Amino acid sequence: MIKLRSYKNKDVVTLVDMLTSLKDTKLKDMIISGGSTENTESTDIDYDRVGALVIDVLSECWQKCGNKLVAWFADLNEMSEKDYLDADESILDTIEAIATRKESKDFFSRAWQLFRTINK
């Protein structure tokens, strides 16, 4: 598995920018409702669902803002976009690394909770 750099403040800015472009998708409702499209008032995070939520977020970002997502992946791998796209590791390796690392689950959980609080 590949090793990604630690998350930094610039990653929050990047994610917020990408998530903003998803405001008119079903993903917003999923994030607000706790990772499902069912309506719920619970503010508890189902930590087991965060990995699946990460995949959903990245999938929606890919469809709406793929170039920004590739640029972010390259940065997480500490590579230029050109070098990243020419690398042997696949984009799928980066997605897998993001979705499975504990730091990602903490990062996305905190972002998820903040997003839900702001959008209530």
C-alpha cells in the first residue's frame, strides 16, 4: 500500500471546495443524515460507516470535479500531477489508502460532523 502524507489545513480547504460543488447532489443529504438517505435527527457519527462515506464522497467528487480530485491525490502523494498520472501506482491505490487509514476516518468524521452542524 502507498504512504500518503499527513493531512494539513490546505486539505480542509481543498475538501470544502470540492464538497461545495456537490451541494446539489444526494451526497449532501447522506452526510447530514449520518451516511444514509434516511431522515434522522441523530448527531452521533456511525464510525463504521465513515469508510463507505469516504468512498461516496470521492466518487461524487470524481464525477463533479475530477481534475481537482486528481490534483489533491497528487499532492497527498507529494508528487506533481504529471508525475502522479505517470506513476505505477493507480488512482485506486490512493483511494484505498485514503479510505482505510485511521487518520482519514478521523479527518472525515470531524469534517462530516462540522458539515452536519453547519447545514442543520
